[in-house]
Amino acid sequence: MSLFGKVEAEIEIKASVNRFHETNSKRIAEIPKLSPNFIQSVDLVEGEWGQEGSVICWYFLFDGKAVMSKELFETLDDKNHLVIYKVIGGILKEMYKSFKFTIQAIPKGEGSLVHWTIEYEKLNADDPDVSSMLQFCVGQSKDVDAHLALE
């Protein structure tokens, strides 16, 4: 069994590409308000909100436990409505040698398709797969979309 893996999911949302991308790039501090069912809080540890190279700690409930993920805001691509977060600490770094989230919003009618990609390397072959984290990401996107519709 390979220690490296990549999983992907795509969901359709009502928010426009620009609104969803802006939320995941420039309005990160607001995500706990927009996704209270998934994200409890978010702290800027280093750098500036919405800037490549910044370090962010995400606090959330995962599999019934309060956890934290420390992430480097690695890539911001406004042209392609894409952001990449690389995990550098916290629960996911304890379970995986490497872990990276890519979120891309793609225009579809008046709304968008949100494409999530998780790339990872397990520490051990018997470590858990990432399907539950991928489902968490999809659910979090739906939560954000529902709250953006209320703005």
C-alpha cells in the first residue's frame, strides 16, 4: 500500500466564484462566523490575513474531538480562484508526514463548483485514510455557502 495519496471532491454551491474564493483567501478571519458548525475559531499566527506565507491556526471539531491544525497559506491564485494550505502542525501533522489542502472555485452558471484536493503522505501504511477529512471539507463549504446566501 502506498503511503502517498490524493483525494478529490467537487460540490456545487450557489455563491459566486468571487465570493467563495474571497472568503477562503481574504476573509479567513470571518470563516468561524460563516461556518460555525465546522470551525470554532481561527488565529493568525504569523504574517497578514490573506497573504501568501501567513501562518494560521484552525480550531475545529473533528470526529467528535476539539482539534487544531496549523497551516501555511502557501498559494493564492486570484486568477484561477485557487488557494493552497500546507499543514505544518497540529492534529494532521501528528498523523501524516505531509498534508496539503487545495480549494478551487470554478464558475458554473450563477454559482460555482468547489473543487477540493487533499494530497498527503502517511507516516505508516496503517494510518487512517483521509476520506473523513475530505467530507469535513465538503460540509464546511456547504456551511459557508449557506451563510453567504444570508449576507
